[in-house]
Amino acid sequence: MATVTRENIGLLTDKITVNVAKGDYLPSFEKALKNYGKQANIPGFRKGMVPAGLIKKMYGNSVFTDEVLRTVEKELTTYMTNEKLEIFAQPLPLPENDARQIDMSKPDDYSFAFEVGLKPAFNLADLGAARLTRYKVEVTPAMIDEEIERQRTRNGKMTEPESVAGDENVLNLQFTETDAAGQPVEGGISKDNSLLVKYFNEATRPKWIGLKKDDSLVLQPSSALDEKEREWVLNDLGLSKEDPAAADKYFRATITKVGLIEKAELNEEFFKAAAPNKDIKTEEEFRNYIKDEIQAYWDGQSGNQLQHSLYHELLDHTYIEFPEAFLKRWMQTGGEKPKSQAEVEHEFPSFVSQLKWTLIVDKVSQENNIEVNPDDIREFARRQLFGYMGMPAGGEEQPWIADYVQRMMQDRKFVEETVHRIRTDKVFGWAETQIHPTEKAISQSEFQHMQEEHQHHHH
């Protein structure tokens, strides 16, 4: 009868030894051999009529080894299940194991040993004692004005005036690479583009005023455009911003069309286009609507910032011991292809940080009955579709929406990723109920600066 023993061999690391006797695997070996005999296709014999001796001679050794190892694996799994062992990854066979000892001609008792890394018990960081801040971005009249102007432009009408009159004119341009004198370069770049006059720098903008269709300017990106606009114009022209000579190339920019967006007037027609289903009648109502929309956006950004702080609070102040030696050995041998010791040492800090976060999420989920059910996944798929389509959420369910959701529910990768995402969101939702953040008003520019500083710090 099989026996299993366990001993501690290191920090959160145990050795499990499985001993199997002949009686544990011989019956299944004989049965497997008979099954081979029934299925075997060997020239000169009808299917299922191959002599047992020939089957044993041809397949016996491999079947024997398979059944011994399968019995060992079954006993190991049963033991870990009965003992409720919480382990990392999979048990690692120890070097002392030698499958060559298995010999069909001399059935014997066999012993195989495995190393397991045990999941540690730990306490979560005390979120109630965390000193965190919830920022409230103040929405100013200037922010509202800027968004209203953007909406008026977006909902405006494109006209084609005869000549360029100001910074808001849209120029459809053909860029043709030339020499300094404006003569075309053989084999040079030729590309169409569309730019607002205001995208050129202050020294260049006045040169466009009064020009008409088919008029042109010879310019260099380096002297006609400021850095941000220069980068994406160079990109559009197929040039690299890393190439120091690229921005100094000469181009003849010929106007193929002059455009101007006439901004929409602040009337009910505009309010209906910019804020459908809101029944806005007056400019004051529209300004309040825009203010609420801006506030909701920045409240969302603030919520993301608070979640990020919570993530670091949980990760940095939850102490967890790990069986490092076991995990490093598993990283070396447990993947699709072996890793070098140097690769493991390089990757280990990031690996163990991800592992720590997974343990934290699991603990919070178990202790607070956080679950993700199929309805959660369906609702996520529905909202994702509405986001893709630019549709408002809710309303009457259309058959094609239900078909899309059902199709996504059959996508294993989508379901796994969505479960992970929803569960993480629910964990953050729980965490926010445990804290007592300080509320602090902040300007948009201060908040953006804080975000940029944080990103810079983490890169």
C-alpha cells in the first residue's frame, strides 16, 4: 500500500516522498496492457488478436513506467488535497528521483520525492491607519469655456473661404521635398497633410495670411514648427524625430484647399447635438451640464489616483515571507523553456511583487466573500461594447447586443481577463471602505503635474 511522508527542508519549503508498492500499480499496468492489445494495429494480426506476449515485448516497458509514474502522481495529488496544502505552482521532482530504476522485469517498491513551496499566512496592511488623500479637482469657468469652444468646433460646419484669414483656418497641404532654393528633389518625399494655421509657430503663421489655393511656402520643419507639432508632422512625412537632419529638410507646402470651421451657435440645435437626451434649453443649463461632465472626468482621475495609492499601501505595508529558493528553482525549470540563473535573478523582484499582489487579492476576496458571477461579466461586455460604439449605456436591449455578449462569454481569454479585472475593482472597492482619506481641493494643472511627476518617478 502506498505511503506518503512529509518533512520541512527550508523556509516554507517541504519535501514530500511518495512510496508505492507493487500492488499499487501492477493491476493498472495489466489493465493498460490489455487495452493496448485491443487497440494495436500490427501487420499480420487482426485488430485485437495480437498475442499478449508480443504486446508486452513491444510496449511493456513504456506502459509499465507510465503506470508507476501515474500512480505516484495520483498519490501525491490525493495527499495534498486531503492535507489541504496551499502551494505555489507545481511540486518539483527532486534530483534524487531516477525513472531508470523502474524495470518491468523486476517489479519493485519505488520511492519518488518532490519539493513544494507553501503559501504563507499573513496579515494585511492596516488600511485604517493609512494617511491617504482624495483630491478634488476644481472646475473653473475657463475650463468650461474651453470645453464649450471645443464642442462648438466639433459640431461646427466646414466652409471653404477664398483665402487664409487667421489661425483657425484649416490648410490642406501637399508637402514636396525641395532644395534650399525650392526646386524639387528627385526621388524626394511627396505627401498630403492637413494642418491648422495655429499649428505653425508664431514666426511662420503670418506668412500664410492672404494666401489662396495653389499658393505655397518653402519651409523647414525645424524653423516652422514648435517641438510637439514638429514631431507628428515629421512622423506623417515618414521621417524620424531621432534623425537630426530630418527636421532641416526643405519642403514646398502647396495649398490644395483652404477650410474654416464655422463654430456652432449656442442654440437648442447645438445643445441637442452636444448633449443628446438631456433636454437642455439655455446656455446656463448647458454650462452646468459641461461642468458636471468635466467634474465627473476629474473625479474619475482622482479615483484612479486613490486606487494607485491603495495598491502601494497594500503592497508596501503587507509583510509576506516567500520560499525564495523554491520559487527561483521553479522559475528556472517550470516554464516552457529553462531560464538561466542570471535571468531568474533579474526577473525575480518583479515576479515576487506580482505574486504578492495575487495573494493579497485572494485573501481580501476570501475574507470578504468577493465573487465575480456571470452577470458581472455580461454587464462588463455590454458596457465595453457601448464604449466602442460611442453609445449611451442602458436603453432597450437589441438582439445583436445580446449576440455579441453571448459570443464574448464563449471567449475563454476574455472571460479570464474580465474576471481578474472585475475582482480587482471589487477589491479596491472594499479597500476604499477601510480608509479615512483627507479631502483636498486642487487645481487641474497641479493635479496633472502630480500625475506627471508620479509617472516620471516610476519610469
